[in-house]
Amino acid sequence: MLKTLEYLYKSIQPVESFVIGDYKKTILNTRKCYIFEPVKPNNKIILIVQGMTVRGIDDPRLLKQCEILRQLGYLVYLPHYPEIQNLDIQPESITNICKDINEISIQNQNKSIGIISVSFSGALSIIAASKNGTRNLVHSLLIVGSFAHFKTIFEFLLLRKDIDPYGFYILLKNYIELLPKYSIPQLKEAFYIAAVDDALKRNPPLLEEHFKKYPEIENIFYDLKENLEKRKKILDALLQSPVILELCKEFDVFSHIKDLKAKLSLIHGKNDTVIPPNESLLLYEECKKHRIPSKLVITSLLDHGNIQFNLGLIKEFYKLIETLNFFFD
């Protein structure tokens, strides 16, 4: 419990003033990787799988998490997933996570490891930890704001306007080209630029310059962003695409989770505007069905991953502590 409280206390400290110590820069499975070695090891290992952050593993928020965990005695691995940093949704990521689980275990005398991840990457991490070659190498997962069914993400992000545009941009950056009418390279690029503008809070946004070069796509872009009827048609078309139908199978966490041997801690923001919290509830119910040790908290203390500490929500804070403690224990 004390470890969990220390973790939470340090997590709510401003990232700008949090001191990151030296860490090892190496190569893991041909990709760069940062290793945070503890001064007082507790003989436990954590793999952090980056979310879809355009800063990649150099994102200060990720480095802060690694430093906190190192201070708690964990040996922490932070591998780079170039396709995830590029906001690409690819099955290749599952393969890469599996490779890293195996290699980290081998490097540490075949010890099992814990995994921390968020959002889309969290779903991939659960799938990777459920695979035949890795399920005995992972003892615990802490997953924040993830999904059960990939199809739900399409429905949530395309049928509602009260969502975080970042997820909407990523989705169309990946799949708009599947629709012949919208298979325009400059349009795909516009959604990527919009996502990066949003992530980096660029001011002025580079999207304006893009539209100056390609004015013919500006109206198309904003029509797709604002017109719910158009978005519904896009959704219907995408969900009939063989590519998407296949991905819905590959990325369906719900169908993989029965093979999971690790215990699973699920945290989801009650007002998450990227992935609906009911998705974590579905995963939790499926874990109970298959007798997989699990804990779930859906809380107002989080949005899509960032802690919003509020003493008025002390009961929710206790549930958050309980779920985190299940992972750290």
C-alpha cells in the first residue's frame, strides 16, 4: 500500500519539475530502448508499452513514469515502437511487444514481468500477453483506458461529436484511404498533421499551411469532421471493408483475454472521450467469467489517462489505490 501511495503522490507532481535521472540507452530487438535501473532493486521488472504519443519514448510523461517506478525499486524497460509513434495502427505492434516480452525475460534469467500501458497500446499489450509464447512470462498488467472490441472504437469516434478529436484524426489517418472517394494522399496527411498539431498543441497549427498548399482538401476535411451524416456513411463503409473486418478480429481483446494468465488491473476515466469506459467493464466481466484475477476502477479522477486529483472524490481515490495496489502487490 505504501508503494502505491508513493507512486500516486509522485505521479501527480508536475512533469516539468520532476527530475529524471540517468538511464541506459540500448537496442532491444533492433529498436532503441531505455532501461531504468533501480538503486535498491526489488527484483521485479516492468515493461512500459508507449501509447500513441508523437514524442515516442522521449515523451517527458513516459520518462517520468519510468523514473517513478525505478525509485520504487523496479527495473524498467521502455522500448520504442516506431509504428505507434507514427500513429499507425498495425498488427506488427503485437508481434513487437511479444518479442520484447520474450527478450526481456531472457535477459533477466527467465523472470516473468509486469506490463503497464494505455489506450490502444494497452489493448495490444493484453493481446500480446495472451499469446502462446508469452502468456507464461507476464505475471501482471496495469492497463489504463483501453478497449474490448476494436469495432466499438469506430462507432464511438465516428458517431459522436463530443469526443476527443485526437482519436478521430488517428482513425481517419489510418483508414480514410480505404474509401475510394477519399483516397487522397493529401487528405490522409491532413489527418496526421491535425493529430500532431493536437498532441503538441502547436500554435499556429501546421494544418493551416497544409491547406494553403492543397486548398481543395480543406472543405473535405472539415466536412468529414463536422458532418455526422457523412461520418455515419464512412462508418458503414469502413465496417464493410475486408481490411477492417480482419483487423476487428486481430485487435479484438475480448476474444483473446480468455487465454491470459496474468492478473489484470484495469483503470478507466469515467468521462473518457477517446474510448468509452464500458469497454473496460466488458473486459473485467470477461475476466471474471474465465476466473482471471482482475480489478477494475472507473473513476472521475482520470480523463484519458491523466490523474485529476480532487479531495472531494476520496472514495474514488481509495478504489484507484486498491486497483493500483493489485498490480504492484
